[in-house]
Amino acid sequence: MSFAQRARMEAWLPALLLMAGSLVFLGAGRQHPIIDATLGPAGSDEYFRAFAAHMLHIPNWESMHLGILAGPVLWTLGVAGIARLLATKAVPLADIGKTALMLGAGLWAIAFVLDGYVGPRLAQTIASAGVGADALPIRTFAINQFTMARLGMLAIILIGAAILVLSGAMLVGVRIRSWQAVVGGLGLFIGGWPLIAAAQGEFSPGPFTSPYWTLTALSLGLWFLLLGTAVPGMRRGDEGLL
């Protein structure tokens, strides 16, 4: 493999992983039903019965959650190849961003295993028990969903922090009128929002019931898609000119 071929692979492989992650994440996420107060008073037995019924009556529940789960995992793999394309003095920041994203994707994966695979099993026990005999299954289901929500909140905070730090790394030594600078600048706002929302309690107990969740998820997916389009134009240099 020639140096030019290797350089192209180093740029395009991360780009493809990032873009694939966003397409899978956004494509699967748009199929997810909205879980809000229309199901009943939050935290009530009525709410959890309706939530469980949603899980059981959506045939692609597991595959949909697999797609949502896979998005951040593919982002993490893509970001792993970006540090070598940034200015040398930006590498420490990029390493922090990579680590934050890896931790966030790990928590995200656990959260969506609980929601996508454990949840339907627990929902079935609620349906099998019937109203009046489902107190214990509902409590177990509620604990599973609460755990999923808290893991999801931590994951979103870490993913937001990763975007914020990676955006800062992208802006080190970059030309202001470059696509990389545009993507990096957008990332400062997009990555900062989950941190602000979590600090204000907007994402408590989890981000998924927030009225801002759809917009948040869409902005995260689109930013990583834009990052993928910026990667092929990155050229490493000690002087940081990209």
C-alpha cells in the first residue's frame, strides 16, 4: 500500500464510520414512539402499563433499539481514527474527547440493552399477570426503566462533553474559513447543550421524556454526520494548518 493510499484510508475509514453511525442512529431513532404524559401520569401504574403495551405491540422494537445503540458505537470507532489527522498540539484534547465518547457509548449501549431487550421481557410479565395482579411486574419494569433513564442521562452528558472537547481540538490552529472550523464551531454549541440541560435538571431522571429530546438527538446525529464530511479534508501538520 502506497503512502497516498494509506493516507486516503486513514481519512475515509473514520469518515464512513461516523456517517454510517449517524444514518443508523437517526434512521432507527425516528421510528421510536414518543414516550410522554399521553401514556398516563408519569410514574403511575397506568403509565407503565401503557408503556409496556407499546413495547409489545411494536414488532421491530428490538431491531430499532439495536440501531439506536449502534450509532454511538460507530461514532466511537470513527473518532478513534481522527486524532492523527489533527494538529499535533490538539492531540491531548482529542484523546480526552475519544475517552469521553467511549465511556458515553458504553453507558448508552447498556441503557438500550435494558430498554430494547430486557424491557419487552418485563413488559410481557405485566401483560401475563393482568390488571390487579401486576403490582410486582410493574415495579420491576419501573426499576428497569429508571435505571435505563439514568444511564441514558450519564451517556448523553459524556457524549456532549466529547463533542465539546473534540470541537475544541478541531479549532486548534485551523483556518477560520474552513469547513473544519464550521463543524468545530457548531460542536461547541451542540456539545454544550446536554451539559447545560443536565445541570438545569431538564434531563432528570433521563433525557428521553424531555420535550427537547427529539431536537437534542437530531442535533447530535447531524453533528457526527457533519464531522464525517470534515474528516477527509483534515491534513495533519505540526504547524496545525488543516
